[in-house]
Amino acid sequence: QMRSIVTNYAMDTVSKTLEEQSNEGSKDTNGASQKDVNLRRWVRSLSREQLEKFVGIVEQWNSNRRMAPMAQMFISLLLAEVPAETLQKLEGMNATCANLLSYFERHQARVDALLQKTFVFDLVLQSSGMGLALMDEFDNAE
């Protein structure tokens, strides 16, 4: 359970930091949050060996359903901060990309299945009359 708490905290922190940076957009780096600057700087400062190790860890995380969102945030960060030429030179990068893509497809299929279930849930609510009652409450709230 402690691992879950730490993982959730780390994911929340990373996503908030990345979201803040993307919302600030063209703002000067002095105005950006210190955490965000450090995370991006940390990724840029990795040596080739450290980068290879980190990419391997992120690949393992991506294969785990619980760690996949964090892995995908780090993949996004890697793609944004590390030049493509540097990534191409990493040993085993072709195999890593193939593995990442196969898991991305699985994660996407899972998200699509969840989305379809929400449509079914919505259909059940509407057919039972609850959907209309919920819409009336929503309209009255405005």
C-alpha cells in the first residue's frame, strides 16, 4: 500500500508540474516553477549511460498497467527534452520503441474499452429516465 501511495504522489507531482509548465507556455523560465525547471534540467543533464538506463526503466514501467501513466509522462518529457539524434544513438532504441508502441496500443485499447463502457452506462441511465432527471438538475443549476 505504501508503494501505491508513493507512486500516486509521484505521478500527481509530475503531472502537476508538467501541466503548470504547459499552461505557462511562453512565460520566462524565471517565472516557471522550480520543480519543473529541475525536472527538465535533470533529464537534459543525464549522461548517455544514465539515459540508456532511464529509458530501460521507463520501458519496464510502461509494461506495468499501474506505472504506465507515469512512464508515458516521462516518455513525453524525454521526447521533448532530449534531441532525436541522441535517442537514436542509444543502444537497443529500436527494440525499445517497438516495445513501447505495442504497449501504447494495449493501453489505448483499454482506454477505448473504458470509454465504450461509459457510453453503455449513459445509455442505461437515459433509458431508465435517470438521464433526463440528471439533465433537468443540471439545467436548473445554471
